Amino acid sequence: MNNILENIAVIIKREYPKKFKTKLEFAAAADVEETTIRRVLKGEQNLSIKLLQQICNAIDIKLSDLFKEIGY
């Protein structure tokens, strides 16, 4: 499971700075706490589909594209 979380984290780490200057801005856009974003970026946060969709919406990535990129 952690491998999936780490792979998702790599993509999010790559994409969020293209749109946001800080993790706080990113968290606000995703409508989650900054601590949640920090855990996601470390691959430590289990992700519900809802949370993952909020994050994908904030960084303008389709959920299906994210899954394709990690091989699912």
C-alpha cells in the first residue's frame, strides 16, 4: 500500500508547485488542512477517493490520469 501512496506523492509533489507557491495555498485550494497535505506529500496519508479528487481538482489533474501514471 505504501508504494501506491509514495507514487501518488511523487506526482503531487511534481505538480502542485506549478500552480501554488506554498503548501498552505495548495491546501486551501484543495479544501483540506495543511497538515493533511504534508502527510500526503510524504506518502503517509491514506487517501479516500474524495480527498484524492479534491487534490486532483486543485492541481488540475484528472483522477483517471493520476491512476494511469501510477500504473492502475
